[in-house]
Amino acid sequence: MSEAKEAAGAAAAARRAELRAISTKIVTDDVLADVLEMEKPRFVVDYDRYLQHLWEANPEIAELLRAAQSLEGARDSLYTYLERAERRVFDVDNDLHVLEKTQVRHSIRIMRSIIGPINELRTEVSALDCLWKLAQERREELQWPVSVGFIMEFIHLFRSVGGRSNIYREHEEVRKGIPDFLRLKGREAAQQRTDMLDAMASNLKKYLMKYPSGLDGEVIGWRRENRDRILRHFGGHTDDWLDYHWHLEHVIKDPRTLSQLIELSAEQQKAVEEAIAHRVPFGITPYYLSLMDYNASVGFDRAIRAQVIPPPDYVREMVAHRHERALTFDFMGEHDTSPVDLVTRRYPGIAILKPFNTCSQICVYCQRNWEIEECMAPDAMAPEQQIAEAIAWLQEHRGVGDVLVTGGDPAVMPDEAVETLLAALATQDHVYRIRLGTRTPVVLPFRWTSSLADILGRYHEPGRREIAVVTHFEHPYEVTPEARDAVQAIRRQGIGVYNQQVFTVENSRRFESVKLRRVLKSIGVDPYYTFNMKGKEETRRYMVPIARILQERKEEARLLPGLDRTDEPVFNVPKLGKNHLRAMQDHRLVMVRPDGCRVYELHPWEKNISPVPPYNYVDVPIYDYLEELAARGEDIRDYRTIWYYY
Ligand code: SF4
């Protein structure tokens, strides 16, 4: 093992010992540390002190709530206060920074929404009732236990409506008023500005160094060792490693082989055993396994392990709902959006075609885990007749010009099957784009032989029909020279490669997704979508609050040149399709529940086109997410503005 690896392992061990006793103490170490135990320490907080902070955050509101004789009285007083607060923003002698004023207006709108009776009716909870009873010191009358996460939400909201968000408190310019570079002229102004930008750039660089990519020389060396160990285990040769058939023949599907090839925690070992005993789909390609650090405590591979090694709660949920899996886990409502077998349609111009129902490995948080029964299932190919009927359906629906072929993973189909399918689709002259949705560049890059690339190239006819490849890299650690070669083989055909990232707890640390965008662009992949994770119960532990995806976009992605941040953060609304999260006019925060969960009203993409009702989404609490980050060694002060994203 290299020195860097040993040092990382030692630091991780020290951090693990520290984590068991975690309190509100902030841990700043970069190394992930709870890989082996996967335990989640909780913040130790003094509830009454937090309540005190709440009232101090906005004494005017605290006084109103205390004085109100009834819930409706509290509501009236608060609406009156908000009206006054909003008018104060427009006073000529109000010397708040103009950006802080914007924040006040924004938070007043949120507060009005949260205390609105219609939102209480819809969500069946009342944040105002909780606040009023807490202020009145009538805790015994609370209908719901009120969490610290809830209190934290209102500490920030109260501060914000009072013009004290302090988002910019660390910026000298705010204290001084107008920044120097705007007061100065010419070269002097430019010098000041460039100093400011240099500071931002060097901060960005510091974060990017935190996350190694699979293109780093040292990491390439570690992966060679892994490759040799895996080849030895299976009795293979270096040439075999480059042959995708060899990888498909040696997909790891049993816990014993897995634990012989990498170190597993007791919890991981047990979860994999349970998954296999209960026939929960599981499988890892030897190549993807080689991306994992042999020693689990190194921790750089955390996102990679999380992709394929199921956590115990996931296995429990999958087992509990084994018999009604197809309905329980169909979050996107595909059953109700499939006009004919193999086809799903949520947009006027796009249809999804699913001819192949398996993959070279199984991702834990797959959207189609309700449908995929087994890794490399032998009967995965849809019957010819069914495919013919799906094509006939396309023939009748000539508005559908963009067909996303997915599955399963269609690139795992044999070359002849890929060619036959493309040829059938090419008979439809209204189909101007065929997208192939595949994870093979990430998990099986050797699949991209010149033969497969040539097949795609034959159907890519600029001006007539486009072929595009949509893939799914999650982390810079997945971006390797092998993945680069696969992507380049596709691009040499003139075909674009696009990435759909799922924003999870595994890739959401400060600038982690920025690093992913940068390395993806460097190998020829354009970031396309960043998905908020689906609200699927079985994968809840991976979920990140919407506020974080918005914060990442504004405070991190925005620092990149436009060509690097071509992705759009989206929420895929069941049965309807993508809601663009950056568009404030397309969603509304309607409630903060006592458990700290925000409830959003997500508007359909069809808003202003057709009257489809919105979708109410219960998010994961920001507080819980910050706890998780602290458990992973993050300095949560780094995320302190997250509360102000709605
Ligand atoms: S490759 Fe795609 S379809 Fe297959 S398991 Fe992973 S996410 Fe699901």
C-alpha cells in the first residue's frame, strides 16, 4: 500500500474513534471515517437553548406569539407584522444591504406561505400552531413532537424576515458598503477585482483537491493493483481484463467472493448476504469492483461502494415488499404512463423504450428496481413481437421524435440486437433522435468496442437522425482512463455523450459535484441533468434536501465557466416529468413540519400550458442532512447558508 493510502487509513481510524463521541463539535478532517461502522452520530443539543435562540432571532415575532390569545390571533398578528416588515424594506432610510433586502422579501413570501391556512389544511400540520404553543410555554399541548430541525428552520426564517440573515457577514465589502473595485477606475479597479476573484479561485482549488479522480496518477496505480488481485482470483490474464465478455462472465454476485476481493464492514457483509438470500438483485462487474479501495477505511471510494453495496434498511424494505415490489417501488408511476408494453411516455415529443430488462450490475438506488429482477438475467430481452408492437405504436404517434432506449441497460445487449433495434427505429422517419441510456461507460467501459461504436455511428446521420449516449457518472472517482477511452470511442463517431447525475449524500459535499463536472468535461462528457433523489423510502438514507441542490448550483457550480455547468437540477415528478428546481415560479415551499421536513408544492412542467395539478413533496430535514455531513467529517459551517434556499 502506498504512503498516501496508509496515511489516509490511519487518519480515518483516528476519526472513527472521534466520531463515536461526536457532539456539536465541528470536525474538519477531509477523510471519511464512518465507512466501517456506518453509524450515524447525532448532534447533542440543548433543546431549551435552541428555543431561546429562536426567540432571540426575532424578538418582535416572539412577543407577538406570546401576546396572541388564540391561534387565529397569532396568525393575524404575524400577517400584520410581515406586511410591516415588507414595507420597511422599501423605506428610503433603510440602510440594509440591497442583497439582504432581497432576502427579506424572499423570506417574507415563504413565511406567508407557511402560515397560510390552506397549506395547513393540505399538509395536515400547522407550523404556526407549534410556534404559538412553544412561545406560550404550553408544550404539553403540542400535537406533534417539535424537533430541533424545525426550530433551526425558524431561527433562520425569523432572522431573515428581520433583515439579519447575515449571509454576507464574512464579507468585508458588505460592512464597507460598495466594494473597492466598483469605486476605483481602470487598471486599479481591475487589480482589486482580480484579487477578489483569485481568492475565490484558490478556495475552489482547495476544495477540488479534496476529491481525487480516477484520472490521478496515484489512483491509477492503486486500481492496477486491484485489477491484478481480481484477475488472480478468477485465474484471468491481462488480456481478459480488456474483454467485456470476461467481465460479464465474472460479475460478482455472492458475498463470499466479494469479501475475498475487498474489505467489507460487518454491516455490509450482512446486508449483501441478506440481499442474496432474499433474491434482491445484486451484482458488481470486476471492473467496477476494481474502483473500490481494498481497505474500506481509506474512504475515497465511498460513493462507489454506495452505488452497489446495499445498506441494511434498503434490503429490509426490498424484502418486506418482495411480493408487491412492482407497485410499491414504482415511484415514477410507470405503470400509469405506459400506453403499450415496453413504452413509457411523459412528454409530447419523447418516449422511453425498454427492450432489455437487466444490467451488468445493479445500482442500489435504481429508479427501476421495481422491474429489474436479476443482474444479467438470461431472459432479459423482450420478445420480438413485443418490440414490434412498441415500434408500431411509435409509427402511430408521430409527435414522438425523440426515443430514449433504456432498460435495463441496452448497451449490454449483444451487438446484433443493438443493430436490429436501431434499424427498426430508423424505419420511423419522424424519429429524429435516438438516445441510448447506459451505465456501461462507467461500469463496463470495455463494452465500447469499435464494433459497437461503429453500429451507433451507422445510424447517426447529421441533419436526419441523431444518436446520443446518455450515461450516469456519480463521482469523480469513477472517471478513469478506461471510461475516457470508451467515451472517446463514441465521440469519434460524432456522437455526443451526456451525463445524468443523481445528487445524493455521496456526492453532495462542497464542490464535490463541481469536481465531477470538471473531470467529465475533460474526458468528453457533457453534464446534462442533476436529479434530486426520488422520494423512494427504501433509499431515503441517500437523500439530500432540495435546499442543498439549490445551494450547490448557486454557490459552487456558478463559479465554473458555462460550458462546464451545462446540467440542470431537476426533480422528476411521478407520472408527470421534470420540474426545473432553479425556477422559483415552478415550486413553492408550503410548510415546515414539526419533524423538520419541508413540504414543497412542485408544479408540473405543463404549467401555463395545461391545467395539471401540482405535486406535494415531503423533503428530508436539512438538520438530519447536516448531521450526516458532520458524521462524514464535514465542517458544517461550510453549509451555513443552506437554510436560505427554498
Ligand atoms: S444501470 Fe441503470 S437501470 Fe441498471 S440498475 Fe443501474 S440505474 Fe438501474
